[in-house]
Amino acid sequence: MPRELIIFLLILCLFFLFNIWRLVSKKKILLKHALLWSFLTVMVMIATLTTKYLRVVSDFVGIEKVSNMIFLFGFLVLLVISFLLTTTVSKQKVAINTLTQEIALANKKIEELKHGSNH
């Protein structure tokens, strides 16, 4: 892999790590998500620095360039993260619907008690 690409990827990863932890410090991202993204970013950095081992894997898989394999792995990781976030959003939607229904029932009960004590 060309040295310029390695340097570019490493700088990009360091910038990404910096932004992840900046968002954590501003409480805009949860620590568990920041740890996941940080771990994956460090894995990309390690993969970028150990290209000779990746050459063996890319040859085995049939990918001609190691850089293409790194981007393929990145894409696959993003697919997995996207799926995990989709399941989280789905669970939150169910929880929001349940809470909305419980609040509506509680408000109805309060209104019934108010009208019952007025008569």
C-alpha cells in the first residue's frame, strides 16, 4: 500500500478519535458507543500499519489491493454497526410507545379523579 495512503488513513483515524472523545466530553455521545467507535478506529490503524499480514489475507480472499480490503472491512463494520443501531432504535421506539400509552392512561385516570371529586 502506498506510503501516502497509509499516512492519510492514520491522520484520518487520529482526527476521528479526537472527534469521538470531544463528543464524549461534551456529553453528545454515550461512552459505550465511543468505546466501540474507538476500538474500530484503532483496529483500522493496526490494519493500516500491518499491511504485509493483510496481503496474505487479501490474496486468500482474492482482492488484488490491500487498501481495497481495508475499505471492504470498513464497509462491513459499518453495516454491522448500522444493524446494531437499528435494533437499538427499534427497542427505543417500543419503549416510547409503551411510555406514551402509560402516560395517556395516567392522565385519563387523573382527569377521572378530578371529575369524580368535583361531583
